[in-house]
Amino acid sequence: MSEGKQVILVVEDDLEVAEMVSAYFAIQGYEVRTVNWGEEAVRSAQADPPDLVIQDIRLPDIDGFEVAYRLRNNRRTKNIPIIFLTDRRGRSDRLQGLELGADDYITKPFDMQELKLRVRNALRRSVHGTLTNPVTNLPEGALVDDQLAEYLSKMDWMMLLVSVHNLDKFRERYGFVAADDVLRAVNLMLHNAVQELGGASDFLGHFSADEFLLVLTTARRQELAQRIKTRLEQSLDYFYPLRDREHKGTRNERLMVHIRVLSASEGPFPYLSALKERLSGAPLM
């Protein structure tokens, strides 16, 4: 391994694709190892764990799902970020990959700049232990859980769960960069609203990749919640290119924002898991 370089293992039986990806990331300053078979990928990763794996699902021997399963169930490789690179577009394939712990999923044909950003984000997430979101830099994971745990015994708060629906469909149509821009814009609007009407102890973080969590303690929290809802709803059209603003698809395809509201008075919440479950099923605003 070259000192100071992050190592990417490319698992791809299409030699042209493998060579293209390897050459591109080598130029970007990574050390790249390439294998063409699933069993070879498992052996290589376990013998000398890379920093990240980019792998196809369709391989000549075992498929990419089996490779991911073995990596996730080995002590040396269980935390390595995995990005699936595949021509399978089915929802079931994507869900199966995510259930196995894949960090991302990109379909062929793909844009190299997009793949570069996904690799960068996955590596950042790995380095920081999933404590901050690589797109918005907001706290997530354990940091959010720690924050939520502090409110189990408090009785004066309101939580907003702001979900960006159909972001996956938006990403498929307009690309990874455009979808990230949506998350950054939502983050900025939430942050500005909290600055205007919120208090010093209010909290903003990620509940999941496309869900934002706000904990409001200010006396004006009802007004703040309404302002957030209004601003987000008024902004949705502007996330689309001008040519598509009148034709954004059906209701099940276009971007929508849902806001769930939970107040301390609806408790008690004896455990963190109980609080998170109630928040996920809280009434829509």
C-alpha cells in the first residue's frame, strides 16, 4: 500500500469498465486494486483490507450480494464502505444491497464525477464514524441519539421530523449532485429559520439521510414550525430545472416535504427507541 493513499478495491468482470474506473481513481490520487471475480474480491479484502470497495453485482462466480455478505460478516472487513456498481435498476436489488449494509448504489451507465462524489462521501462517512452527514455536515447517527436521549427526562420541547419524499426518484432523473443540492438547500432554510425564531438550545441534525430532525425549545416553536413548513413548500418548485417546473411527474414522483410533529406532552418516553418510534409515526403537520 502506498503511504498516505486511500485504497479502493474495484470488483468488476467487465474489463473495459474496470480499467476505466481504475485509471480514473488512480489519477485522483487513490491506490486502486482491481479483481474480476467475487471469490478473489473476498480473499483480497480479507488479506489486505481496502478503504472502500466498488463492486458489480453480476460476477462470474458468486454475485456481489454474496461478496458484501462475506465482507460484512468478517471482523477485518465489516466496516469497509461498499458501493454497488451495476446495471440492475430494480427496487428489490437496491433494497437487498442496502440490507446487506451497502453504503451506496449507482447504476450503469454512470457519470464518473457522480461516482467520484459518492466515493468521497462514503470515505468521509467512514473516517468520521458516521457522526456527521457528508452532504450537509449536520450531526447524525450516534450524535443525534445522544442528543435525543437528553430529552427523555425533559418536559418542554417539540420535535419536527422533516422528510424529503421522492428524493431517490429526483436523484435518478437529475443526478447525484442535484439531489445533494436539495439537501443543502433544505438544511440552509431550516438553519435560517431556527436562527430567526429559535433559541440557543434548539438542535438540528439528521434522523436519516433524507430526514432532518429539529428539537425546538423556544416559546415561539409553533410559529417557527409553521414558518419552516411554509418556506419549504414554497421552495420545492425551484429545485427543478426551469423547463420541468410545470411537469414534475405524478404525485408519487415529485419532491414533497412531510413534517411530523411530536411534543413532550405526548410522553412519557421511557427509552430512546420508544421516542424514535413515536417520532417516526407522529402526526403530519
